[in-house]
Amino acid sequence: KRREEFVEGSSSLWREDCRAKGGSPGFKVAILGAAGGIGQPLALLMKMNPLVSVLHLYDVVSTPGVTADISHMDTGAVVRGFLGQNQLEDALTGMDLVIIPAGVPRKPGMTRDDLFNINAGIVKTLSEGIAKCCPKAIVNLISNPVNSTVPIAAEVFKKAGTYDPKRLLGVTMLDVVRANTFVAEVLGLDPREVNVPVVGGHAGVTILPLLSQVKPACSFTQEETEYLTSRIQNGGTEVVEAKAGAGSATLSMAYAAVKFADACLRGLRGDAGVTELPFFASRVRLGRSGVEEIYPLGPLNEYERVGLEKAKKELAGSIDKGVSFNEMKT
Ligand code: NAD
Ligand code: LMR
């Protein structure tokens, strides 16, 4: 019904009012680092997600512009921007899901671990905000090195007494997305029909594709296995080198982050023991409380067993590094 008086921004106000009266379903999602290379396309895609009713865009730069731009999209989510540390708490209060792509990306010649010194502090501060303002939110952590930033966030939450391992998730979905694409190329299939489990962590040998468990069932020669394992493990570096100093994967990452966030939101809506390490990327079933079931690794062949041992060894070091970072600072 047409309003008697036009009010700028009234479409957002009307949608908020509807929700307050229980008229519109949806979740509240914050993106921290929303003005960055990943943040911007991620914000765009989350604004298109029908499960999102409120979208908070937080960064230390440029959020007014990004927010104004995205807010003109005629989709359901109400968008609000937050700029700088003193608006972090407002950005986080009441959120159901917090996605974190804040931090610096690699340049050619760097490892993800080379980002530790800068990104560890950023992730720690943002995690403290989450512990204070939305301790029940599901957290999707993208900032690298993921193998160490997830343990950093876990230590912050433990210290605050809010840690729930079901709700803290490092995002390694890009490895799965890449694996599906590269395996589909070798098999001559549509990548949408291919499902490759990738477990472990998110750097080099800790990225462990389980090629013996690809669906649809198939087999690979030793040469194909080695080519695919190496391409999947080095997919990030392939993009860093192609971008030649202008950053790392942003567009495919935003796509992967949305795939993962959407699965988390569907879990929250109610749809639908792997290793001794405290942090290990696995296939999971997501539900109302976050991770409801961790699927076992399944049978591994000899090549994968050797890869698993290498992955666990390196991952254990990165986890220790993340845990000790918090001990050093407190
Ligand atoms: P970018 O530099 O383009 O954007 C990062 C954004 O973070 C910037 O807008 C910056 O202002 C913001 N930022 C910095 N400090 C902040 C703080 N304290 N609070 C809030 N925001 C802050 O980088 P990018 O390409 O978007 O990559 C971001 C991170 O994601 C990097 O660490 C990168 O290595 C990582 N990454 C992870 C994956 C993965 O698979 N998990 C894939 C690609 C990139
Ligand atoms: C990726 O896998 O693309 C990211 O982790 C970014 C990087 O530094 O490789």
C-alpha cells in the first residue's frame, strides 16, 4: 500500500518494522573487513541472500561508501555501515553470524604464515568484540593464516568464558571449491556434479584432498593424484602470483565464503572425531547450534595416509603458534 508521505530510506525502515512484528524471517550477519577485496563482493552476495535480514558492514576504512552503494540493491536485507574501532561494538551487537575477512593478504614470495604478525592482532581484537557483544554468534574466520588465527580466536573466547567449538569455524571452503573445479577438469565433468572432501588445514601440505573419496566415484593415476594434490595445495599461490602484488584470491573467496555462510544460516534455521588435533578442517553437519556432527575421515589410501601425517605435523605447529600468541600478550 502506498504511503501518504515519502521518506528517504523508508523501504529499510518498513522492512525493520515488519521483522519486529515477526513478519519476516532472516538472520543478522556482520562482515568485519567489509571494505576489502573479499569484503566487498562478499557484502554484495550476502545482500542477495534471502536468509539475511540485517547486514552490518564493518571496517576501519571506506564503509560509508560501500554501505551506501550496497544499500541501493532492491533485496530484502537492511544494510548498515560501521567505521572504526569505536563502532565495533554496535556492529556486533545482536549478530547471529560474523564473517571475518579483515587483515592483509599475501604478495608473491610470501607464505600465509608471513601474515601472522599483522593479522594475529587484528583477529584478537575482533574476537574480543565478539566475546563481549555477540558471544552466541557463529564465527566464520577467513583471515590468514587460518591455521593460527582460529586458535587465536579460540583462546580469546576461552579467556572470556564464551568458547564453543561448535560455533568457531575457520573457512577452508575455497580449497573444496578449487578441488571440485580442478578434479572436474581432469574427469571432464561439470564441477557442480563433483564433490571432493578436503580436510586438515589451510596452507600447503595441511590442505589434504581425499581424492579416493571423490563423488561421483572415480579413480586417478598416480600422476593425476600428484598433479591434483599439488594444484589444490598451491591454488592460493597460483592466484597470488597471477595478481602479481595486487593481493590474493578475493572473488572466488567471496563465492566460497557465501557458500559456507549460507550453509551455516541454513543450519541455524534448522534444516537439515576426526583427529587428536583441536583444530582440523572436516566435513560437518551444521545445525541450530553450529556444528552438530563431525563426519569421520573415512578410509584413506596410502598416499593420503602419508599426506595426513605431514598435514598434522605442520598444523600442530601453527596451532601452538596461535595459542602462544595469546599467552604472550596476556
Ligand atoms: P584486503 O586488504 O583487500 O582487505 C582487507 C580489509 O581488512 C581491508 O578493507 C582493511 O581495511 C580491513 N581491515 C584491516 N584491519 C582491520 C581491522 N582491525 N578491523 C576491521 N577491518 C580491518 O585483503 P583481502 O584480499 O580481502 O584478504 C583478507 C584476508 O583474507 C587476508 O588475510 C587473506 O590472506 C585472507 N584470505 C583467506 C582465504 C581463505 O581461504 N581462508 C582466501 C583468500 C584470502
Ligand atoms: C587462498 O587460498 O587463496 C588464500 O588463503 C589466500 C592466499 O594467501 O593464498
